[in-house]
Amino acid sequence: MQQKDIKAILEKVQSGNYTPEDEAAAKYWLHQLNQKEPITFTESDLDEISQDMWLHIHEKQQQIHKVKRLWPRIAAAASILLFVSISGYFIWHKNTIAPTMVIAKNDIPPGHSQATLTLANGQKILLTKGLYRNLTQGATAIKINNGITYTTGLKDDVGPISFNTLSTTNGEQSPYPLILPDGSKVWLNAQSSITFPTKFNGKERIVKITGEALFEVSHNAKQPFKVQTQKQTIEDIGTIFNVNAYADEPATKTTLVAGKVKVNDMLLEPGQQTDGNHIKTVNTKRYTAWKSGDFYFEDDSIQTVMRQLSRWYNIEISYKGNIPTDGFNAQISRSKNISAILHILENTKGVHFKIEGRRITVIE
């Protein structure tokens, strides 16, 4: 972004001749400041603010250092607009409306990094960042330390195979990967689970999941790795792939990031997705952004969007009136409170929200 572009944004906000994206960003962040009086910019103010903002971007600092002699709310507004410009807030839509702000008396915080490991004997271990623990199950060692690592003992061990389950509830995401006995890695999204053996001694390596998981599989042609869901069986052929198998979604979707997988006897190439019946090319980032801490909406219906929010924020969703059918497009951090997410969605299309406790009503 050039210095002149930053100044242009500020000038447009001052003059009132700005785009829906400018309006949405400015109104939301100014609303967060609870400011009631209008903010005006003089030409000298614009010059000084834009120079300081450019230095901020160039030096990658955390706050504007050189804004001087300005009304404090002008400096705050400049900081906010700068944040919007560099934080990845990009929202686009064909139609525009005058945004209506969501007012939340009791805001809802985002989910957090936590999961539960259930051992074969029923013992449950709450997994959080910073937890360190060593366990054993038969000939298998389990180490919890920035990962849940299973290490199999003797290869000729013929003892009984135990099954463990790693699970998350609404508002949770696994804080670190599960590393299976073969070295394969698994990450769990909210309201998900994976059930797996503590050792892979058979002809196949089989795990079962519900919800959503991202797999990075260690390939072994002599011992195929298979993921079973209620509607699909996915066989690894050396790969990274995402499986979305939530019960409330219309279909189970397997998205291949790298390598190859076979789903219900259909072979996928990188960048392809299948619902078990058809194959199509997709933007894989849309389906793996959750692991990096983002929501990624690409022409998604409001119902699809709200299903994702309901799992991460542990909320109930209801609808009132004629809800728009147009798609939503945005990439938004999952670290924000629910009101911030709803503000962004509200400013893209004619849809509004009401927060009542842990219930969100989508309003025409």
C-alpha cells in the first residue's frame, strides 16, 4: 500500500465519498470506541496521520509513534483504520446497504485450545497448552508435551489392542496435534472426535472420526491408512487432507491438500474435493483455514456460516423473517468475540443479528 493510498482512505472517510468496505470498517471500529461526536480531519491532520501510518507499516511497529498535537480520537481512528488495512479484513459483496450495528450486552468470547483424551480404561485427561505428562498402555508409551505422541514398543507385541479417543466439544479445538503410532498427525476442529488404536499391528491402519479433522499421514503402501466416517472411507496414498463429517452438514466432504487419497474408490488429486459421489476442484484454503485460526467464507450461505460459528462459539442459532440467499465472502480471525464477527457479516449484506445470552437470532 502506498502512502497516497492511505491518505486517500482517510480523505474518503472525511468527505463521505467512500466504498461499502471503507464504511463497514470505519463504522465498526469507531463504534467499538463508543464515540458519539463526528470526527473531522484537516488537511494538515491528514498529511501528518498518513505519514505516521506509512512509517508504521514500513517499520512493522505495533502502534503509531509520531502522531502529535491531534485530537486523541483522531489518532485512535487512524490507528483503527490502519489496523483494518493490514490485518487481513477483506470483505466483498455486490450489493450495499446501510449497516446496522449489533449491540451485545453480554458478548460471547471465542473458543479455545482444549481437548479431552479418553483412555481405554475410561480415564479422561483434559489437554491444554503447557500440559506435560507421560503415560503407558501396554507396550505403548504416550507423551503429552506440545503434542500427544504415541510410540509403540516391541513390533512382535501380540497383546490386546486398546482404543483411545481424542475429542473436542463446541468451543474447543485441539491445542496440538495427535501423533499416532505410525507418525501420522491429526488436528481436530470443534465438536469432533477421533477413535484410534494404540498400535497398528494389522494389515490396515484404521481410525474413525466425527466432525472435522486435518490429517498429515505417513504413507505405508504395505499397511494402508484409512479414515472411516459415517458416509465415507478415505484411504491415504501419501497425503494431507481435511475431512468434514459433521452430522448437521448436508454432506461429508474430503478435501485433498497434497498427495493422493481414494474416497469410496474415487481417486482425488491435490485441490480436489468429493462428497463421496462427485469430485470437484476447490480452493483448499477455504477448508483448512480453521487450523490456522481463521474462518474462510467463499460464497457461503448464511446457514453455512452460522453452523461454523455455532460450533466455535458454542451458541444456538435461530432465524426470523426472509433470510437473504446470497453468499458471504470473508476471511476473519477466529480469535474475535462473536459481536465482531457479526458486525463484519452484517456490513456485507441485508442481514442483522440479535444476541440474547448464547442464542443468536438471524434477522431479515
